[in-house]
Amino acid sequence: MSTKEKQTRYREAVRYLDNAKEILRTKAEKKDRYYQDEKYVKMACGTAYSGVLKAVDTYLEIKGKPIEKKKGSRISVDSYRKLLTKLDKGVLNDFNTAYELLHLAGYYEGLLHADAINSGLDAFSAILNKIRPMGEPPLSLN
């Protein structure tokens, strides 16, 4: 993967993170420790998890272990987990955290607890920092 392609993919994944944070900040109406609007929390979590998948796909490709997507099918979470187990337990832990908090709890179940959602976003940021090209500033974890 070229440096330019890596940078493009990194910036695209960061854009997903930024969009998710913007949705939470402007639409989800946080009161105390809870978001008030489930629709926007689900939207933000779905956006963030899509970015997680882009970041993990990029990470795997950088490591020379891209996942082959079969036409007309989706890549299973277990496929990601198997590869990440062999490559980097830290990225695996961050992926599992993002999957559980953003995809399952946030997107599917409509979890409104802001600290939990932010933990999922922090896991996403940690994955992004693993694929960050030289010259790009590190993302701060919330």
C-alpha cells in the first residue's frame, strides 16, 4: 500500500470518527451522563463502527493480511478476530470494544450512556493511531 493510499484511508476513517462525534455533540442532546435521543446515538454509533471497519481493513492490509471479501457476502466479525488475534492483541481488544459498544450496544440496542459510547470511540481512536501515517498528528483519546 502506498503512503498516499494509506494517508487517504486514514483520513477517511478519521472523517467517520469526526462525523460520529459531531452527531453526538449536535443532535443527541447529552444531559448528565446520558444522551437523550436514541435515533442520533444509533446513527453516530453506526457511522463510527463503519469507520472502525475501514480502519481495521487498512491495518490488515498494511500488515499484509487483507481479508478477501467474497462477492455478495459480508466479512464476519470472527474473520476479523482470527486475523487480529495473530497480529496484535491490543488492536484485537480495541476492535472488540468498538464492536461491543458501538455496533451492538450503541447501534442495535440504542445504549444512551455517554461514557460507554465514548469508550467505544476511544477504542476507535486507538485503532486509528495504529494506522496513522507519519506526519499526521496523533488522535487524542477522550
